[in-house]
Amino acid sequence: MSDPSSTATLLFLREEELRQGMELLFCADRDLASLVDSQLAEMNLDQVHLRILQLVGKTPQITVTSLSDQLRLTKQSLGRALEPLISNDLVTQRVGSRDRRQRLLSLTETGATLERRLSQRLMTRLAKAYREAGSQAVEGFRRVLIGLLESIEERQRFERRTPTTRS
């Protein structure tokens, strides 16, 4: 039996394949973003605002510090990005009950509706691609994306998640 790490099985590590992978990631990100960019632009928002809406929606009462860490934005940059979300009544901010220095963020009803609408467009495209690729390819893609993560903590967070299988 041949060694699975032989040169023939590692052709996907050639420079041309890696460059194509980088280009595909760029193009896929661009095309996914374009699905919601016009709706965001109507509200003078962009992709950073969408990511904030998604993370705050996923984790109600998230602290500004935690959100800043996850987005890898300075608190100053995050504060600037939060301004239009708060002023447009999409996100609320309140002081922590145990620690008055904490600022806790949640989506308003309007913010939650917007986040669901935008995310649904993205999930529809992702579901179509997943169906076309099949479950083994999706699991391989998931492992590749986890492998691209720099943070060990983030890798572990996603590795612990077990995608639900449906028949």
C-alpha cells in the first residue's frame, strides 16, 4: 500500500493550487458580500456593521470588549462602527449590572429583523453551495476554514461544535 503522504497525493499543495484557493476565497467573499451590500448601503452601513449585527444577535448582552476581540477591532474603531447602529435603533447599549464599566450590547427588534433578513440571503447561497458539494465536501471545507484560523481558542470553539446531520 502506498504512503498517503506521497507526492502524488499532495498535488493540492502546489503554488498554483494554493493561489487558486486564495483567489476563490476572495471571489466567494466578494460575491457573498454583494448579496447584501446594496441593502446595507441604503442604511449607510457596510460589512463591518453586518458582522456586528450577526455577532450581537448570536450573543445578546455581549460586552464591547468581547465584540472588539472577536472582530479584532480597537474599541475606538468599534465605537465608531456602533454609532450608526445605535442611532438607527438597531443595537442597544446598556451598562453592566455587576460591573458599571461594562457596556452590554443587544439587538433591538428592528436590528434583529434586519440581521435575519440579511443573514437569510447569505445562508440561502451557502445552503445551495453546500447541497451542490455534498456532506463530505462541506465537512472538508469546514476543516479547511478551521485550519485557516489563527487563534487556538477560536479553532477549539469551532472544533467542539458538531454540525447536526439531517437526512
